[in-house]
Amino acid sequence: MDWEKYDQIAFVSKSVGTVAAGFLTRRLAETGGCVQIVNLFLTPIEPTLKYLTEAKNGTKMGSSQIVFSGTADQWMEPELLADFCRKHGIEHHAYAGGNHSIETGHVLRDVEIAKEIVGFYEKLL
């Protein structure tokens, strides 16, 4: 794929997909890919953390990135992720009671969360 013909590329990734998006962001930065990369990482897993750091510190990587997670995520220690994002200056939104699907068990709250996440996506693009 000819990535250079794009001014902006957005990756919306979830769980294991956040590792792939982080890796691809790094690869595009190494090869001079596109001008701006936007990443929305939904419920990242621990192997994603190294890419978050690289994206934050890179010159072209991850021009914009936001992390979304739940405080009851069973696949990623919520405090580890929160502390990591805070330490590295990465925008992070943690939803109280949200599991790895950012679902709280309360349908109306889950819809509000989904709308909020879509709002961030719209704002970045």
C-alpha cells in the first residue's frame, strides 16, 4: 500500500489490535510513511505499552493518540495503564466499572461511553 499518498492515517484499535496498530505506526515512522498518524487505542494490552512510549516520543509517530480503558479490565491492570499514561503524558480515559469491552453492565451508561469515544474520534479527525 502506498501510505505516502495520505496526509493523515487513523488507526482505531482494540485489545490485541493495539499491538498491531502500534507496530504499524512505528514502521510507518521508520519508513517516512504519512504526515500524521492518529491512534485511538481501546483497551490496550501490556505489549502495547512500548509502542505508546515510542509514539509519544517519536518525531512523526502518533501525532495524536488517546487511550481508552475500563477500571475493571481483566486483561490489563488498570492502575498499571493509568500510571504509565500519566508518567508518559499520554491522554487516557478510564471508565469506572468498565471491563475489557468498556462495558459497565448498565446499558445507558455503556451507550454514553461509546458516544464519548466516538466524539474523541470525530475531534481528532
